[in-house]
Amino acid sequence: MSSVVVSIMQGPLCGTLATMLLYGVICMQTFHYWQAYAHDGKILKSLVAFIWILETAHTALSIHSVEYYLIMHFGDTENLAYAVWSMGATYFVGFIIAYAVNLCFIWRILRLSQKRWIAVCFFIVATVRCGFGLTNCSSSFRYTMWKTFRARVFPTMVVGWVLSAVVDSAIAFTLCLYLRKRRTGMNRTDSILNRLLLYSINTGVVTSIFAILVIIMFLGLPTNLAFIAFVQVQSKLYAVSFLASLNTRKSTLEQTKQPVPSADGIALSLYNTSLQKPSHLQPIDVQKSVVMDMYGDSDGLPDTGKNSHDSGC
């Protein structure tokens, strides 16, 4: 009995505990976003609210699935052989979250590259990947026995998670590639780019690692549900990375406002300065354009005549 309970419930239980921890981080990030970026566009603010609502539902469904087995049906080993509806619904919500965040990062690639065909290719692959995930989740409602479910979705499960690792890695690689092309040789601009590169790498690499771990656990432990823990956590990592990239905009842009020495040894600010600018000098917009292309947002920047409601992801 104990071995059956461990093999079936250890993964979902550990995954649920981890998602509850990360949900607290997401709530804190969301609160900070609404406090610090109240002037963001309606589309971006709606996206943040949409993701937070989905993450709340994801956490609640995860808790219900664990409660169903360990509390409501405590000691019922026969019931462990069947999937409760909330477990499939949890992953259904998780795939929607991943898809929404992927679309936002693809939009950033479009802003940086200005090449529509690249964004279209990523959109197609991300949509196919989401389709595999939603199909597998839907199958859990039809084939409730774990053994039957595994046999039915084995090929689509493997293909879907391989696509997940490929899409996340490719998005991170493409963002890094086009950010590196923005290097100017100026120390401050390059330091900002290095910071954006680090965020881009973290965005794709961490979620890709979890997708690979899902494949390893699913193939290596055929009688165990350990892979579910990594499926649950990956959904939260998408939201964490997305909100973190939004909440770091002001600190990143603050670096562009620090005074830099001019050729005459006079400290000049790139955008805002208390010193009067000579009329023959043109403002340096290199660093501002880099950050605006990355985030599509003018919050925290000097007035450029752009309406704040036009901001995107």
C-alpha cells in the first residue's frame, strides 16, 4: 500500500507544495507591478491580471487534486488508479498560461528583429505545442485510469514536451541574438544589454530544463507520477519570468539616467540632467531605444510624445 501511495502521490504533493510557494512570489510580483506601473497600457495590465487569475485557479486546482486523494479518499488505494478531474484541469490552465507568456516573448522578438516571418514561425510552433498539451489534458477526462491514459497519450506527450523545450530555448536564443546585435561599444549600453541578456536566458533555460525533466521522468519512471511535479512548477515559472521582466524595467532604465563623462570631462546625463544642454548637442537615444524595443514601454522614460496606452509586452 505505501509503495502505491508514494509512486502515485509523491510527485503531485511535492509539485503542489512548490506551486503554493511560487504562487506567493507571483502575488508579490503582481502587487508590485500594479503599484509601480499604474500607467501601463490597458492591454498589458489586462494580460497581467489574466495571468494572475489563471495562476490562482491553477493553485486552487492543484490543492483540490491533492486533497481529493490524501484527505477526501484517504486510505482508498483503488481510487489512486484514477485521475481526478481537477488534475487534468490544472494542467489545462497551465498550458494556457505558458502559451500566453510565449506569445508575449514572441512579440518582443518581433519588436527587436522587425522580421515578421520569425515571429510567425515561433507563433506556429508555440500554437502546435499548446495544442498537444491541451489535447493530452482533454484525454485525461476521457481516459481516467492512469495506465490507460499513459498508453493513449504516450506519443503526443513526448512530442509536446520536446516542442516545449525547443520553443523555450529557441525564444531565449533569438532574444539573446538580437540583443547582442544592439551592442554599441559603450560601457553603459553594453551593461544594460548584458542585464537584458541574463533575463532572456533565464526566461528560456529554466523552463526548458523543466520540460526536459518532465520527459526524463515520464520515460524513466513509467509507474510513477513524479513527472507531474515538474509540470506543475513549470507553469509557475512562466508567470514568474514574465512578471520579473516587467518589474525590472524601472531599475534597468535608471541606469540610462546616470551621468556619463563627456569629451570635455563634463558629466552629462543621457536623458535628464540639471545642467543646461548646449543647443548644438543631440540627445543620445541609443540605450532608450534598446529598452523600448525590448519591452515596448515608455514608462519611466522622458516624454517622447508616445501615448502610454500604446505600450505592449
